[in-house]
Amino acid sequence: MNEFEKIKKMYDDGFRCIRYDDTKDGEMCIYFKNFESEDSEALRVKGFEQKMQIKNFINQNSLK
């Protein structure tokens, strides 16, 4: 399972992105929290295409 699939499953399980830090040529660190269970997780992602796919997913699934 790639990182994008893991993030989609985490969203299904109630986690939401609370922050991400992205460097131009390095890793993107993504921080998640499940506000019902108070659990938190962090993932590191590499690769431009995967980072853009994840950012788009997070932005589309964020509360506005």
C-alpha cells in the first residue's frame, strides 16, 4: 500500500490532517489527528507526484 492509499484509509478511519511541512526537494511531513479517539500519526512522503496527489486530496477533504 502506498502512502496515498494509507492516507485515504486514515481519513476513512476518522483522521484529519492538522498540518504538513513540505520542502522543495525533500520530504513532506504530514501530521494527522483523530479528534474522536485523540490518536495522532505522522507520515513522511517523498516524490513530487505523490506529494502533489496527497496535497490535493487533503485540500479537497478539508473543512473550509
